[in-house]
Amino acid sequence: MLFLTKIIHFEMAHAIDGYAGACKNIHGHSYELHVTVSGNDASGDDYIPAPGFILDFKELKKLMMRTVMDTFDHKLVLSRDYLSKKTDISSFENLVEWDVEPTAENLLIYIRKKLEKELPVTIKLNSLKIYETKDSYAEWINHHR
């Protein structure tokens, strides 16, 4: 099977409500997101007819920009629970309010749902990996390939 992966970087701040450690406070990360896709019938045995792509990297990047960058880059993402305790923050212009805590795991669930809606029907989302720091990441793998 043939897989394509596109990587993007974005900056985002968040805080985790109910967490006992330092992450309960607003802080930021330089995220690195890996999106891996394949064609529904891309066995890798036959050459791909012209133009020779499963999906153009430019198209995948545009999709990632719309669904991820426009939503999260240089934003402050906080849960409703967090905001209910810190009402002075709710007027920040870059604030994105969520129903859940903005953990790496929940970011992946959100991104997966958005990308699956937007990808062409001939393309399958295979995996997502998001680095919150250079040595810590969350990963989603589609086991229904």
C-alpha cells in the first residue's frame, strides 16, 4: 500500500482544567502534525496514471490549512469548564472555546473528524500524529484499512 504524509507546524496555547500539574495554567506549544493518507485502491503494485499522484501534496496542505491552521494556529484553546472558572479570559480575541479539554488526544479526535469529512472519497485517512513537544506525541491509527 502507498502512503503519503504531510507535516505542518502551528503554535497554540491551552490549559487543562482539573489537572494537578503545571498544565492547569495557560501555556503554549509548537505543535507538529503528521497527516498520513492513502488511496482506497493504492496497492502499490501498479503505476498510477497521469498525473501520477494519489493526492497532490499541495491539495493535502490546503486541506490541512483550512481544517487545522485556520482553527488552531496562534489561538488559545480552552474548555467551557476552564472558562467558567476564569471569566476574565472570555474576551480574548484569539480564544477558541471547546466542550472538552484541549489535550493532544482531543486535538487528534477533532482533526480526524474534520479531515475525514473533507478528504476526497478516493482518499483514506490512515494516521495522525501530533507532537506537543519534540519528544511527546499522541497518535491515531486507522485500524480499518
